[in-house]
Amino acid sequence: MSDIAGIDPNSAPSGTGCVDCEAQNGWWFHLRRCAQCGHIGCCDDSLGAHATEHATTSGHPIVRSFEPGDAWFYDYGTGAMFEGPVLAPPDHHPESQTAPGPRARVPSNWQEILTDHRG
């Protein structure tokens, strides 16, 4: 167990994509991993913002990026980014998986959709 409340380094990721988007046959921009239970959700720039939704409904306030090359943590409660412990593998989605992804479900006008979504 980590010395940081809200982080369980032994919790494996729930999959390679946003659990909620997958259930809805949707797509995401970037992925975040719950540092407590491993739930993979999409970032706030995604249409679903499922990582934030998970943090709100579960009470699990800390996420880690699930993107290749990223190792930062974010605490929804404090708004702080920080470095944290090594988590159970894998550290990121497969490098062959596109961002946004998954490739087969991303609409050709995805940039316009996300720009409109952000307002």
C-alpha cells in the first residue's frame, strides 16, 4: 500500500481504454487511471469526462495519466499535479492504440467535435 491516501500501487488497470466509453461504443481523447482502484476513464477534454465522473461518484480523488510517456498524478480534491509511486503494470495503454482512440470509432471531424464540446 502507498503512503499516499487514495493510491493503491497494487491495483491493476481495468483495461486498455475508457471503461465507460467502451460500454457505450464511444471514443476518447486521452486516458486517466484511478490511482486507488485502477478504473480507466477518459480525460475532461473527452466527451464523457469519465475519469472525473468516476472520481466524483467513487470518492477516489487521484488519477494518473494512462498515456505513453506520462507519469504524472493529479488530485481532484486539491487540483495539484504531483509525482507518485510506481503502480501495477501496465503504465499506459498500448502504444499501438491511437489518441484519440480507439481508431475505428474516432470520427473524422473529432477535432471540431472536441472544440465545440469545450465551448
